[in-house]
Amino acid sequence: MVQLPTLLGSKRLRRRGSQPMRVRVEGDSMRPALVPGDWLLVRRGAAVHPGDLVVARLPGEPERLIVKRAQWHGDDGWWLESDNQRASGRRDSWDFGPVTDIVGRVVLRYWPLLRRAR
């Protein structure tokens, strides 16, 4: 997951006190929902609910961001899981436990506009 410059165009998102950001998906851990090369709009600091896709800081490597599905919130933080548990290099809460450093919630996948069936 790569963090890119803040997206400036969305007044509606900024009005609610959050700062949108965009990220590009790398890796296969979120297939089929997300594939490498997808671009996502993320609302920083947004409320998270079970089932939401979120961007979080990778525990032990806070400079790296990950995209995962929020499963449940416990006393120690959010339990995050990959949609594709068989992906090579997959890392989620099964590896590092609950996560407290959630950057934001994925609002939409905006690129590519259409995805070809494979």
C-alpha cells in the first residue's frame, strides 16, 4: 500500500472535518474486492464499523500502510483481516493481533472505472 498526496477536490468530505487521501493497492491480499493497481479514496479519521475496508499503519512498520477489512473492535483495537487468506505475503491480525492505528475508512474505489472480468 502506498500513501499518496491528499486529494483536494472533495468539499463534502472536508466539511465533515476529515481530510481525504488517496492510496494505490499493491498485492493480492484483498482479492477479489480489490486488485493491484486499484486507486481508493480514503476518509481519514472516519468512524469504522465491522465489514468496512480500512487503511491502517502496519504494526512494527508504521511508515507502511495496509488495506484490510475491519472484522470487530475489542479492548485492544480492531481485528483486521485480508479477504484472500491464501495470498502470498498476506499479513493481517492473524499475524500481528489487534490494530489501534487506523488511518481511515475506504470510501470508494475510483480507478479503474471499469474492471475487466478475468
